[in-house]
Amino acid sequence: MKVLRAVGMTIAIISLRLLMPQVWHGFEQTLLAFFGAMQTVLGNVSANGAHGTASVIMTPSFFPQGPSTP
């Protein structure tokens, strides 16, 4: 039964790719964006893991910083 499911999924993917290229391109770009975001998140977690924190929030440089003391 699992073989038939795999064959059906293969046929569905091939038909989607051949019959609707715009839909396939959108799906492909969504997957690439998702995996790129996950790579960034996991990279930040592993980089911060040595410090005991798992913060994945990145502060952009254009946010105002607090007053600097000389």
C-alpha cells in the first residue's frame, strides 16, 4: 500500500510541475524561503547555545540605541 501512495505522490508532483509551472514555482520558492529561515533560526540558536540562551530575535541596526556614556 505504501508503494501505491509513493507512486501516486510521484505522479501528482510530476503533473503539478508540468501542467502548472507557475504554481510549482511558487511552491518551490516557498519551500526555499522556509528552509532558509529555518537555517537562520537554527544557526542563531546554535551560536547562542554556548551562552545558555536560545534567543533568535535579531535587532536591526537602524533601531535607536540607548544613550551612550563616555
